[in-house]
Amino acid sequence: MECSVKWVDGATFLASTGSGHFVTMEGAADAGGQNRAPRPMELLLAGAGGCSAFDVVTILKRGRHAVTGCEAQLKAERAETDPKVFTRIHYHFIVRGAALKREAVERAVSLSAEKYCSASIMLGKTAEVTHDFEIIED
């Protein structure tokens, strides 16, 4: 996996990913940012959410469950001093589908958290990571 991050101006940076995509990032206002793009730590959190939501959907689909939607809402706390690592992260999954079994969704969330989501497992080295979920019937 590769990525290149180039300084654009002020506190703005442009990341170019190995898969050919671009993401703009910007520092906070107190560091010269103008609130035109997400902060790098926000993208790190979003990446972890995307990784885990992808796992949940994939696991449910492989189990032939009728999943129609999945949203991961994350809330994180950071250390007050540098390095301001994440110290707590809570994932709340909202899973939609027809006749989804609670046990199947719980298993998918657990497998993501404990085995498959590299991003979450890596962040779990510095943060207390917790999960819960709700099921919405379609």
C-alpha cells in the first residue's frame, strides 16, 4: 500500500492514494486551517468506520442475510497532551435489513472488531474500543 501527501498551501495537504484517489486534508483553524477539508485525525476515524462497516456488511452478505444498509457512527476521545492519540472510540452500528437476526449482526460486529478490521484493531492499541448496534427492520 502506498500514499503520497503533498503540501498545497497554508495548512492544506493533498493525499494521493496508491489506488489513484485523492483526499484533501487541512489542519485546525488554530494551526492556520480555513475549515475547507477534514482534519487528518477525522480521516483516520472515518477510515476505521469505513473498514468496520465494510466488514459488517460483507459478513452479513456472506451469511446470506438480507442486509440493506449499514451506518457506523463513531465517537472518539483524544489525549489532552501530545501525542493526542485516540484514548476511547465507540462504534454504534445501525444495520438495516429484512428479518435480520440479532445474533448474526452481533457476530458480524464482533468478527470485525476482533479479527478483520485492521484499522480498528490498530487503533485499539492506544484506545479503549467499544461497540454496540441497533437493527432497523425494512
